[in-house]
Amino acid sequence: MEPESKPSAIADADLAAAHSGGGFKANYDLKHFASIEILPTQVIQAPPLSELFAEGTEIYLPLLRGDDLNLSVTAAKKVQSECMVAIPHLAARSIPDASQLDEWLHELSETGCNRLMLIAGDPLSHQGPYSDTLDVLSSGLLEKHGFIHLGVAAHPDGHLHASEADVRSALEMKKAYAREKDVHMWLVTQFVFDMTNFANWLDAWEEAFDFLPIHVGLAGPSSLASLMRYAARCGVATSVKMLLTNRNSRKLMGSWNPDDQLKELYELCGNHVSRRLKGLHLFPFGGLESASRWLDEGDGGR
């Protein structure tokens, strides 16, 4: 079944404005269609999220290795209570046993949450019965607790630990699950930097994606040091280094924001890639306030 998805402000934007130069971000409604990734501890400690983000914003909740699963539940309660949409990460390899997964999913569903972001997670060796997301899908626990909206990860720069053939095979099985269980499924990429490479990846995987929409990951405003640190952890450091060698990067002077990427993406969406691209997913490495300000600029500063 084709997933429900927010309208694509990128795909539907007025391309004439993008090519006219200056003020192009004001043509987006970023704050009303971009999702954002926030650690549960940040959510819990943050001021009301409604002061930073729009009603209905999808808040992805990743757990760090060793974090208590209950952090996701506490954060999801806060997110849902503020009229936003909680999407906790489920890292398959970090789940110690089926009973804990069962209990965690039940507690999440009690908050009103029915969406998850499925990842295999680190390390490569799993501590429980689930070696990857396919094991979680086949457990029967997601449908038991009503999780019918599922995001899965995509890797335009290549997967660190799996061949392209294995990734394609896994994607086919995930799509088959979505069809069989009548689940809304979508793809969220790791944060990317080379938009031409991203567009080529969309071309190469067009048939494999089939009905799944794509949400492209962007690194939010931050220092270059923070950006490189996160990039190394996520396997995209080479892309960052290549990006920072071009002449446009010299003006950054120790800071980063994705304005140039967004403009290039905006222009690329004038062709067939806009059919599949449905939104942005922001990684706020520079903090929630910086991310909120950047999103506000895309909303005409309102």
C-alpha cells in the first residue's frame, strides 16, 4: 500500500523562484513538512517543543547505545502531548529479548504512538534474538501493537556493512511486508552532502523503491568540527571532506548550514526525482534552537 505522506514542499515549489537567485529559502514551508531527529534526553530536558517546532512535526527519537528503552516512552509522551508526532527508533540489535520488545511497544502504543523508525543498529553482533530489521518484522509484535507506519533506513553513500545486493534483497522483503500487512512504509536516508550523487542514486534505485517515498537527510546548522565528528560515526566522512574542498566551503569559516544543498536539491527536483522525494529529515547537530531558526528562515521568517 502506498504510504501516507506529507505533501512535498520541495517537489511542488515554484522553480522559477529557485533560479532567480536570492531569498530562495522563503519559497519553502520547511517548518511544516521537515521532520527532525532529537535524542529522547534532549526532548525530556527541552522547553516546550511547541516553542521551537510546528504542530504536527514528526520527531524521530534515536537511542544511544546503552540507553534505557523507557527514555523513548517518556519522550514520546511529551511529543504526543504537544500535538507532534513521535517516531521512536527501534534498533533491532539492541533489543535484549522478545518480552522486553513486547512491553516497550505496548508502552509506546499507550502514548498514542503508532510509528517507528526501524534500523539494524550497532554493534554488528546482536545482544538478543534480532539480528536486523527483518527479524523484527517477522516477530509479529509490530502488528500486535498497531504499528502501521514504519520508516526504514536508506544509504545513498553506500552501506557500511552490507553489499548492494544484500541491501536490495532486504528492501524487497520490507516492501513485501508492507504490502502484506497494509503498512505505510517510507525511506529515510542518512544525512547526505552531494546532491548530484543523491539524484543519481535515486535514478539507479528507481525500480527498487517502487511505491516507497524518500525523505532525504540533511545535517542541520552546526560547527564543522561537530559535523565531521558525526559524519565519521555515520560513515559519510568522505563525502563531507569532498564537500569542504570546494570553493563554496571556504566562506563557511568554521560553521555549516545546508542552504547550498537545499538550493541544489530544489533545482534537481525540477525533473523526475521530484516524483519520489517527499521531504527533508534534519539532523540538528548544532542544537535544537539553531535547527529551529534555520527552519524558520525557510518559512519566510514567520
